[in-house]
Amino acid sequence: MERTTCCVVGGGPAGMMLGLLLARAGIEVTVLEKHRDFLRDFRGDTVHPSTLRLLDELGLGERFARLPFPKLEEMRMEIAGTTVVAADFRRIPGRHKYIAMVPQWDFLDLLASAAAAEPSFTLRMCTEVTGLRRDGGRVTGVRYTAEDGTPGEIAAGLTVGCDGRRSVVRREAGLVPEEFDVPMDVWQVRVDAPRGGVKDGRVFARFGDGQAAVTMDRGTYFQTSYLIGKGRDAELRSRDVQWFRDRLGALFGWDASVTAAIRSWDDVKLLDVSMGRLPRWYGNGVLCIGDAAHTMSPVGGVGVNLAVQDAVAAARILARPLREGTVSGRDLARVQKRRTLPTALVQRSQQGEHQLIRSALDGTLTAATLPLPLRALRRSRPLRTATAFLGGFGIRPERAPAFARA
């Protein structure tokens, strides 16, 4: 029987950060990732100031800075021709007065490389967890299928589900999230960067004529999220794809040479948006964090950073009981208690932003009907700095544990 002290399921931001931190505490930790690599399109690519500060504390700041990435210093939206700066990061405290727009695979490769230097860390790719091991009422590890189809098991003192919004660990542990209403799903596409257009790493949000979309400058291409009404994907795809090209082009002012990159509906990927939170994040011998514990709306791109913060809190709280072999439900409850407030406040904020999206999609959002908070942001620079701080650091940002610092 294979054994480890802590088995982390999922090699996303939460799983890789937790694996790195626990390994630096000298704890035997095994991270299982079902894919062959981290290269996947349309994943969260925003690394917020709280995470950038954390990387500095872990001694990874310089290596991260060598990655090629644009810096987002303002978050802007255009509503029926009216521009609103929703957040201005240039005046927030600290070294990092921006959001780093880094492809998630580069961020995960950096964490994996740092963790590989720790003798107690193991990363196993192409290993898909299919269920949980149990001894009576306690979870004692996982069952998995290797790349060649061979089944196996790993015994673990603690199993942590970091396997995303469709978490196998959460399902097998019998943990059921409370789901919140969302008004939209998202179509995700790439288009070639317009010739002669502004290419400075900016994020453009556009609302108007019953449409809402956000596009991110990636240099040679623009990565675009186009919002549609919840559950309308099949209905809208019944139209010719030229209808979508025309709508998207009109919203951003792109001509046919740009939208021609959308050759067919196969180039339009659906993100089925959900938002929810587990009333209880843990069971006997098992814990969920990140998207496995709380699925977030894509609004604001905060999911990655909340997942990282969960991992830091979990590592700090659980390192000692893991080392001593005494992890209890009380320890796991401390992790949830630490992270519930910041998660709940972000989700409450996202629910408010969903009201803006509803108005945009039903065509009632205009420059004349801007909600009061947006009108206040237009008038107040300090308020734009405050929203940047709350978005960049959040409530109760986590600092690197002493055992993990460089």
C-alpha cells in the first residue's frame, strides 16, 4: 500500500500551493493531478497583489518577475459610451501596485518547480482520483487510476480536495454545496489582436446594446469572455456563427479581419457558471478548499487568489497536527472558520455585480441608469483606490507561515 501523510487531490493553484507549503514544513505530501500538464485554455490568469506579496515571502518573487506578463493597473468598464474606472491599483500600499496577468500554467509550473526541491514533496501527473478509501467513518486516502488504466490506492492521514468545482473528493465525502443564483453563462473565445490597436495588457469590459463582455490583451491575441443569459447556450448556438461575429465586433469595434478567428461554433467554449459554498468544508479525515469548497463567479477573476489564500491558511493551521499525526475535526473546522468570512464577502460582492450584468443583458443598463456605486466611483479617486485594495488583498489576506519563508 502506498502511503503519504497528506494526499492533495488536484494540481491547481490551491493544490500546488498547499503541497509546497506543507513540504517546506517537512511533511510528506503527495499531489495527484489527472492531466499530463498544466496547459489548458481559459483558466484564471490573474495573480493579485496579495499573492504577489506571498510569492516574495516564499522567496519566489524574483523568479515570478522573470515571467513575461503585462501589469493591470486599472480595471475599466465602458457602459453605453461612458467609462468607469472600477479600481485603481496604482495607489494601494505595498510593492505590487497591479494585477499580474500571467497564464495559469506558468504560475503552476513555478510552484511545482519550487516544491520539487523539497524532499518530502511528490507530484504525480496523469493520476485521476476516482474515489476515497475509508475505515469505518473515516476517510483514509484515495483510490485512483494511473495513466495506463491501472487502479491503485494511497493511504493518507489527511486527504485534501483541491479538485475544483466538479470535485470528486467533495462528492465522495458527501459534502453538498449551497448553490446561489447566477444570471449568466460565459462564452470564451480568442481573436487575433487588432492591427494598430492598443496592446498594453489592459482588460476591457464593455456593456451596451444588451451585451456584456470582457477581453484581455495577450499580445498576439485577445482572450475574450462574452456573457450570455443563463441556460441560453443551445438556443443561441442554433444561429449562424456570423451572428456572434457581428455582435462581438460591434461591441468592441473590431472589424471582420479580427472576428474571422472565430471560424465556427467549435471555437466558442462554454463556461457553465455556478456559484456556491459548502456549509461544511470537512469530514472525518477529509477537507475541501478552493473551488471544491466554494465555486466563484468569474466576475473579478478572484477565484485563483481565494484558492491560494485557503491553501496558506490550511498549511499554517494543519502543519503541526499533520506532523504529529493528530489532525482532528477541530483542526479542520479552524481552517473553514478562518476562510469563511473572506469567501462569503467576495460572493456577496459578486452577487451585487450580477445585478449589473442582469441589467446589461436585458438592455436596461445605460449611462443614465448607472447604479449609485458606479456613479460614486466616477467621482472619487480614493474610492477607486479602496476598491482596488479590497479586490487586490481582500478581507483577512494570508501571510506565509514562518516555516515556509525563504
